[in-house]
Amino acid sequence: MRVVVVVVVVVVVVVVVVVVVLIVVVVEVAVVVVVVEVVIKVVVVVVVVVIVVVVVVVIVVVVVVVILVDVVVVVVVVVVVVVVISR
């Protein structure tokens, strides 16, 4: 009778340990999945922000260059007109 009780207790303990280990593994996998999802979302947001910033900087640089070229053209035209008129 004692052997049966010992065997039953050992089986119950083993089953409880296995269930607890499985629960811990499932929880760890779930946490890893959530962390990976958050990291992916953060990376996507950072990439989108970087792309937007680069596009804005390129647009600003192009606009500034166009304005500077216009100013230089106007100055050259004015200088040429003044030189031609002064002769």
C-alpha cells in the first residue's frame, strides 16, 4: 500500500512540475512574441520618420537652391543691364 501511495505522489509531483514548466514556457514565448511585435512596430515607425525627414530635407534643399539660382540670375541680369546702360 505504501508503494502505491509513493508512486501516486511521485506521478502527481511529476505531472505538476511538467504542467508548471509548460505554463512557464508558454508565457515566455508569449512575452517574446509581444516584444518582437513591439520592436517591429518601433522599427517601422523609425524608418517612416527617417524617410519623411529625408524627403523634407531634400525638398527644402531643392527649394533653397532654386531660390539662390533665381537670385543669382536676377543679380547677373541687373549687372548686365547696368553695365550696358552705363556705356
